[in-house]
Amino acid sequence: MKKLKYIVCGLCLTTGLTGCDDFLEILPMNEVVLENYWTEKQDVTSVVNSCYETMESADFLNRMGVWGELRSENLRMGSNVPNEINDILKENLLPTNPYCNWSIFYKAINYCNTVCHYAPEVQRIDPNYTEAEMRANIAEVTALRSLCYFYLARTFRDVPYTTRPSIDDTESFAIPAIPFEEMLDTLITDLERVKDDAVRRYYTDDSPNQYYNSSRVTRQLVYALLADLYLWKGDWDNSVKYCDLVLDFKRQQYEEMLAREGNDVSIYIELFGDIPMILSKPQGQDLGGYAYTDIFGAGNSFESIFELYFESNQDQKNTWVNDFYGSSSNNYRGRLSAPDFLRKEVIEGTNTVFSKTDGRAFENVRVEGATYAVSKFVYQSIAYKTKSVTSESTLDWAAVTHSSAKSAHWMFYRLTDVMLIKAEALIMRGGSEEDRLAAFELINSVNKRANCGATPLGDASKYTTKASMEELLMAERHREFMFEGKRWFDLVRIARRDGNNRRLVEYASRKYIENINAIKIKLADPNIIYFPYAKSELKVNPYLKQNPAYGKDENTELTN
């Protein structure tokens, strides 16, 4: 965990101060922080901004991609793959791999803890900083901190948890890890405490600044995160409850748009059941791809709940998309590629993942000769035929543009996330026919949108058992959130629920074309689905005990 001097150095840049070293030479560090810095509202705002800036950094973004996607069946080696990535792809993951280093996440957590620590003091000093604003800021960083811890727990299982900021170089922050289940309970408690303080909406939807509503923490993100945490905990009722709060907000937002814009809204947003969703093919149009362009190309769409926002003219860029999926700098082909089973024979109608009318097949993966490139996030806008396509040559895109290296946004939660979280909770609750039908309706709505109104899933009578409904749900999550950093975590969740790795092994091994049996044997270990602690972290934190899938506890060896 980084010390606060690094925070102050970062703030020198964000607040326009020249020469961080000169500034720090004037007073001792503690006096700078306690007496000269935390005195007004803008000081809090600057550190809150640093939380977001840290999450937009290459170290943070790349870890979200690696931790949440790389080990799933979605990604294979592309070109110029770094050794540390190649080792993970081959399930040769060692504690010396740099992606086992979690320090950038704890840096973001420390910013959040620092705001929680100092914001109340600033509120007492600055009359322009109201209590409501202070409570909203604390809710905001509590949500960001919870998101960071949620990533860490899903990746490493048991991780250290603290809400105390590191503000003194003499403090020791070697602390024990808390169990996964305790982490879930702790994060839920944290969010339940602040949920009513979070900002509901920063700007009206017709404001030029409406992108704040999905690029900063709102109450809708807190609800979505709570729904997800309760899902992992197995508290189905509370998961459904928080999903419904988000869905109710989206229905209200849609009604406000209708009142403001009239029937023009129905051209591009339509009710699927009672949930408003962006149409893939707007009314009166022959081409699909509109929903993709609005959600992933333009970003901050009606369906967005929380995403990292990048502009082409800003210094930071989405390095995960740029380097690993593709951009103009690498001819739109990244270091990773897609396995052929995700795209092969879609047009012939024999693909095992996508139906031939499912636009997500073409939005997510494109054919590049004999290989398959990741196109999700790389495409900025697309339009394609949805009928009379009989071969790749007749697919002929009507229009395609690509994202710049800097402008691809990164999604955390969007409307279909909440729909499918609710569907999963209803399936797992499994107590009534009403729940089964409601879950099917949610899954089918997501699928129908992607298929421009076609219904390849058929009707609910095809899925009469809990097992068949869960399989349907997992398949739809796979199609909908492909390459969004969620798939490996989905597989971990079902393995935890099953109490074994059989389904995880079945799914994850589909991408391999060699050493398949060896991979399956390795993945069968229930501990190996989590990353090992970094060797460097074990050296400085004696409370950590290495994941047994990666060898014995290395503390003794490292200290000799």
C-alpha cells in the first residue's frame, strides 16, 4: 500500500502546482497533509478524482482484463504475447508472475480510505462543503473501494482488508487476509451503510454532462454492486431486491425520456417485457448494430450504470483494449485472439455459441484470414445486415469505424448485467414456477435484442428444470459479456456453488487445442482457480499463507 506522499505528488499534478519536490521541501510531510492540504472542499474532490485516475491506469485496467477474462475460454494467444501473459494462458501461473502483484488496487483503496478519513474534518472547516456533499463523497469512494476489494477477492480468494489510510511511514500495514465469505459480508455492510447517501443522478439526461451519471458512482452502481455481492453470497432475495431498484430507476428514466422526446424515443428504445432496452436495429432500419454502437462505441448510453470514461484527447488510454484487443497502432489486431469455436460457422447456423441471427457474434469477433480477432471495444461503430447472409462474403458491413487507442470505455455494470443477475438469483431461489418464468423472460429479452427480435431460444417450456435454466443463463451471460472481464469470475462463481470444478473445467478447456488433458487435470484442483499471492508480497507480509495449489508457504524460504 502506497504512502500518502505519493497521493500528494499526484495531487500536485491535478491541481496545477509546479514542482512536487519543491512543494514538499517547504514543510514536513505531516504538516503539509494535515495543516495545509485538507482544508477545503476542492482538496477532497482532488483525491476523489485520483481514485478514478488510478482505476484508469494501465496497471489497473490490465489486471481487470487478465484476472476476469484471460483464463476463460474466450481468449487465446495472438501476436507478440508477453511471457507473463503466455504463462497464464498455458495455466503455468507462478507467484513470480507480475500479474500476481496487487499493489495498484491497494493504491486505489488507500485513496478511498484517505477520503473517508479526512472528508469529515474538511467538512467541519470549510463552510462551503456541506454535510450532504461529504456523505456523498464517502459513499462514492466506499463504492469504489468495495469494487476494488471485490476484484481482489474473486481473484485471490482471501485478501487483506483495511479501511485505515496509510498516512505515516512508520506504520506497518502487514495485516492478515480475511476469508472470502467474510469479505462479502464486510463489503455488503459497508455499502448498506452508505447506499442512501450516494448521488442518485448528477445531471439530467438531456444535459451535455449526463455522462457523469455513468462515469461516476451513483446510487444505481451501489445497488448493482450489492445485487452482485448478494448473488455471490447466495442471498437470492436481497439480490433480486437490489436488481429491482435499478430496473425501477431505468423504467422511470425511460418514462422521463418519453415525456421529454415523445415518440422519437421508441425508434431506438423499446420495451422488452417491461424493461426498456436500446434496439439493435432501430424501427424502420434494415441494419443492425445500433445498440453496440451506442453502448460500446459512443459510451455512457441509456443502459450504462458504471463505466470508465476515456476521451481521445486525454493522456490516459484504455491500454487493455489498445494492446490486447487491438487499435490503429497494431492494425486492430491485439496480443490476444479469439478461439475459432466462438465465431466459426455462425453464418452457416451450426455454431455452438451463437445463432446465425445473433449480432453479437459479428460484434465480438471478426474473421481475419485463418484467425479470429477480438472486435468488441475495438469497433467504435458498426452496421450490418441481419437477413440474407449466406457466407462471410455476403456479410459485407455497411459501415465500420474503429475506436482510437485512447477512447474505448470500459464497462463495469450495465442494464443487461442487472437483468441477468436477477435471472440467476431467481433460478437459484428455485422455489416457484413464477420465478422460472420471470427468469426466462429476462434471459430471452437480452437474447431477443441481440437477435433483432428473432427468438432462437424458443419458449420457456424447453427449460423446465433448474439445471437447464442455469445452463441457459450461463450461455447467455457468455454471449452478452464476452471480453468484458467477467467470464472467468462467472466460472469461479459456479465452481464455488457446485463445490467442485467440473463445469469450470468443461467450459474453460474448450479453447485449448493441445495438452488438453494436462490442462483439465490442473484446473480440477479447487484452489487453482485463484491466483497465487505474489512472491514479493509474501516476503513483506508474514501473515499471508500461500495458496496450496502453488506450493508450500514460501515465507520461511524467503526470509532465510
